[in-house]
Amino acid sequence: MDFVSGVKKPDTCELPELLSGELLGQRVKVNGAVHTIRHMGEIAFIVLRKRDGLLQCVYEEGKSGFDLKDVREAATVEVEGILEKEERAPGGVELRLKGIRILSEPSAPLPLPIAKWKLNTSLEAKLNMRSVSLRNVRERAKFKLQEGIVRAFRDFLYGEGFTEIHTPKIGAKSAEGGANLFKLEYFHRPAVLQQSPQLYKQMMVGVFDRVFETAPVFRAEKHNTKRHLNEYTSLDFEMGYIDSFEDIMAMETGFLQHMVRLLQQDYAKELNMLGVTLPKVDEIPSVRFDRAKELVAEKYNRKIRNPFDLEPEEESLIGQYFKEEYDADFVFVTHYPSKKRPFYAMDDPEDSRFTLSFDLLYQGLEVTTGGQRIHDYQMLVDKIAARGMEQEGLEQYLDTFRYGMPPHGGLGIGLERLTMKLVGEDNVREATLYPRDLSRLEP
């Protein structure tokens, strides 16, 4: 009878152990993928790709115990050798090889030059061969930073008393309404893919007070721009017992501050590799929607064409204005017109044409939408009726409010957009593992 008693410690070393300096001069065993081979006459550098970075290994003809021609790029191997200090090598150490075991070999040459510092190929090529293109260490680094963003979101909200939830992505009715829905047949009944976890988040405020979720959302928008996806990851939270929608903005600012600290502390290697300058988040300016439009119209001599929404060019100019005037990377734009916000958005009691809501712009791009929600049952019912909507499919949501709900609000952050701006890309697909847009369903 065999028993499993826990994680088994391998006899191979990982990169942090090798870089610690404690194993210098010792014979060690390491596994990894052959990232590239650089021939230098009687010696060669075999660079291994590990999950934490690159390790330079030195092959010496007649001394390393194997023939170099037996090793191919993209093979996975287990090597043995003496660890030595070498300032010019990645991480400042290298492995003088004494033996190798081939674990697997590729059956075809690599289709992309992944060993180059910058993967100079088209976005289409990178996306078509995504699992290969991400073997480039700089391409991979974007998604390590994305991991850091999600990790910071989770850790910060746990620390603020939030409960993590997981809501369904198939529903009878959408939270946002409108026609931009992916419709499907659910056992002979009509259903939709959810555009947001909004209704479920609100319902759970009555259970846990504070909840959050990181999950995909689906938008059947026929956009084909550098900023739109049809499936993206939303970082959502909802919190009860708020005094105003400004509490939501303050909570997001706290998250962003925590995110910057975490990235500085645990992701310095990726930040340096990509040349990322972290945004300024000690304080974030806030401006009303109508005033923001006026400011950019005045400064940049631009006519206000749509009084009820922000055009992409206006968002960009608002970001430019606040960078120039206040050296701000982020700006909250508040009090969006009611006609452009969903039915559950709380109208401003001082002017019902506007809502107690906001968007957060990061260098001129909307990355967050949030605000205070209606928590009174009759107000919700009246607003649904005023918009000509039906209550069908919303019965259980409305029942939640019939039985009492606290003042509450929340937000949704587009993870890919936030990552895109952080790493300095101009196309959201660069910050998406496997994008889904008008033309792409594969890989």
C-alpha cells in the first residue's frame, strides 16, 4: 500500500535557488527548455528557459560529457553541472555542463524567433502561434505583470473584508440590457452569456456586505478596434453600507496603491525587462462628466458633439489635460448622464439627469466603470418601468430588494485594458492570452 504524504521535493534546482549564491561551486541538476544555442567554436552557450527566467549553461567540447549536435532548440532537458559566478550571464551565474538527459525533442523548427530580445513579428503571427510566441521572455513578462494585478486585487480586497464569489455566466437576462448579447439555446429555452456579474454581485451584498469576483464577461459588440474585445476579464467588486459613490472611488484608489507596491516588490524583474514606469497613484483627481467635456473643448479647441457620452478622442484628451495640468496618470470622471447608464444606477438627487457614477481613465483610456446603485425596491421598479423594460427575468433580483438592501455600489475593471496601459501597448490584444474579437475564435 502506497500513501501520498504531500508535495515531493525534486532533486532538481529552480532559478531562485541558483541565484541565491548558496550553491556556487557545487554540482547541481536543473531542468528546462532549450531557449537558444549560441555556438562559439570549442564552447557553446546553451540557454535554458525556466519559469522564473533564463539560465546560461556552458558546453565545452570534450568536457561536458555529450555531443552538442544531439541538442536542439526547444528540446526539454535535464542537465548537470558546476554552478559558477559570471557577471555577464543572466542573473550573474552560469552552469558548467557535465551531463545532459533529453526529456523531449521538437518535431519541427520553431516558427518564430523567440530567443530574440524583441519578437519583431506581426501581431497576427503572434496570436496565431500564441503558445510559441509567449515563450519569448518579454512577451511572457506582460502576463506575469497581469498576474500581479489580479493578485493585488484579490489580496487588497481580502484585507478589506471582501468575500470572493463565483457567479454564473449563463443567464436568462442580461444585467446591462441592450442588444449586444451572445444568445444561446439552453435546453430549449433562450439564454444569454452574461455581460457582467452585476445583478449577482448586488444580490450578494445582502449576504456578505462586500463581495468581489475575477471572471470573464461577454459583449457581442461589433467593434474591431484596438481597445475592444468580445470576451475579457473583469475585476468586479460590490460593497454595502456606503455613504456615497466616492467610497467606491476611494476603495479603487487603495487597490491601485496596493497594486503599485506589490509590483515594485515582487515583479521588479518584469518591470525592468519591459521598461515599465509605474503610474502615479498617491492621489487621483476627480472631475464631473460635463465639466471634463468643457475643459478639453476649451483647451484643445474641440467642439462638443455628443453631450451624453465621451468619445474615444475626448477620453484621450481628458487624460492629456490632467497629465499636463496635474501630472496625473489616472482621472475619475463622475456624474455620467442617466440615459447612458444602466437601470440600476442611482440618479443624482440634485439633478436626475445625471447619475452617482464614474469611469476611471488611465492615460486617456476607460479602464473602470462604477458607481452607487439603487437600493430601494420601489425606485428600482419605477426606473425599470420608466425605461420601458420588462421585469421578466429580473424577479429574483427584485425580490432581493423587496426584502431590504443597504446603500451599496461597486465597479468593474477591465483587466486587459489595465494591463495594456501598464505595459505601454496600444492594442488590447497584446495583453490578452487568447483574444476573442470579431474575427478570432482560435486558438
